[in-house]
Amino acid sequence: MIKAKVVGAGGYGGVGITELLLRHPSARLACLVDVADVGLPLSALYPHLAGFCDMTISAPDSAEAQAAADVVFFSTPDGVGMQLAEAELKKGARVIDYSGDFRFNDADTYAEYARRIDRDPVHKSPHLLPQSVYGLAELHRAEIGRDQRLVGNPGCFAVSCLLGLAPAVRHGLVDLESLICDCKTGVSGAGKKPAPSFHYPARYDHMNAYRLAGHQHVMEVERELGLLAGEAVRVTFTAQVVPTCRGILSCLYGTLREGLGPAKVMEAYREFYRGSPFVRLYDRTATIGTVHVRGTNYGNLIVDVDERTNRLRVISHIDNLMKGQAGNALQNMNLLFGRPETEGLDRAGQYP
């Protein structure tokens, strides 16, 4: 059995991976760690887990938290994983970090990312950056294997955009200067910590765009699309919050190259995602939305061509707390340990 430690267990990402590990046939929870609510059972914070996970939360400096595990999930804010990951790696663990600490492979790129979120641009463990892999299996499946030790889980917006645009860029379907990402997320993307702008009266019946000066996930999108294209890629990206709990809907656009119609575009997408069990493709007739991926690790893509304007239009749906976070992290764990990619994740969501 894979012994799993969850650091930051009390947050949405922590409880999300805990829920998944409880159902995983090849893994067991070894320890739950957090700086808050120490000594409380997780089920006291999340009553739906009563009888399923009554394990108490351990302090980071406790003997339980310091014990070795096979895999450590850092469901923590930026800046935590970079300080603690090396100790876990030295104990023999594989590390999957939810933050931006290990999404980039050099200190200069990390510094630019950190500046976008007003953090110290100096990485605390720069020697680990070349060892990390960007943890989106649909793009880096071959690299996330038994020999890999450190994975930077992607940002949720980045997952939704990359799933939708990667095939078009890889197959040269679109003008690279025309890419637009129009993205809407539920409020849970802001995490568990209360803030005035996410207070119920401030959020109910209200939608707004934010970080127009430069969202941090744009760096991931442009870097990964650039690797696929073999040249620099820039996108116009707009993030918006809508009054729902969970889910991301990204409307993605690009001007098509001449001579490409709906059939050729769909063929390219099917080819790209052959062997990717968590991507489902639909045409313009599909009546789907974010509710159809809720609670799942699936990305549902409507692939369409607006023939009047000669533009590709992809509507990408993910659950921001699953494919955008905990579900994707478990998918990475499966690959790291040579387990079937879908193990513990091959289930339908709930409807309505």
C-alpha cells in the first residue's frame, strides 16, 4: 500500500485529496498535517467524513508529521512546499505540490511568477526546480513515472485552458497570435480562508473579472503552449468569478489556418487525446456544462468551428477542485507509482 501524508489537510485541497485517498484501493492515509486545528479529527471540520476519516490533525513538528511516507501532498499556499519538500524527498517520499513552487524549472521563471502574486521572487530551494515536472498528465505523461520524485500540480485555470488549446497548437491549427482564453470560476477557487470579497452578500448575484494586469496561471499556459508550438506563445486571458461553488468554464478562441473545417479539427483533437482517459470530446450539439464534471477528474471539451468567422471555439469544463486540483494530484500519484492512471478516479459525478 502507498502510505500518503497530506500537508495542509484542513483546506479544500487537503480534504479533497483525503476524500479520494479513502476510496483508493492501493493507498492509505498515514498522516494529516496542518498548522491550524491541531488535535481535532478531520471529521470535526468536515462532518461528512464522520466514520470515514476521524484521523486527528498533527502539528508540522510532531513525531507523526515527521515520519516517512511514500507520497506527500502539499496542499499548501505558495512558499510552503519549497521549504519543506526537500526533507520529505530525503526520507524517500515522492512529493506533489499544489502551489506554484515547483511548476517552473528555473529560478528566473519562478521569480516572474512570484512577482505576479506579490511574493518574494527568490525561491528557497532553487536546486530542486530542474528536478520537478509539470504535473499535467495529458501533456507530460511520459515524464511522470516511477523515476520522477517531484511534481508541480498545475493551476486550475491553466488545466482548463491547456486541455482546450493544446491539440490546436500542437497540430498547427490556429494562428498563435490570435489565442483568447475567457475563463469563469466558482468561488471555491479562492480557498477556504474567509475574505470580505467572498462573503456571501458580496458574492451572491455578482460576477467580476480580476487580475487583469496579469494572472499568474497565464505563465503556465504560455510556457506549455510554447513548448508544443516550438516558439513563444502569448494569449489574451481574462479570469472571472461567478456565483457558483465549484467548476471552471473556459471559452477558448483562435483564428484557424486556411482550409480547416470542423471534421479536420475534431480529428486532430481525437488524435491528441487518444490514450487520455479523462478528456471527453463533444461537438456543438452537446448540451453539457460544469455540472457534468462536478466531483470528477474529467475535462469535457466542446470542440467547434465558427465557420462564419473562421475561428476555433473550444468550451472547456472542469471541476476546479478535482481536475483542477486534488483529482489531478491523485492522477499524478498513480503515474508515479506505476498504478493504472484511472485508479480511484474512474467514477461518475453527481447530478443534479
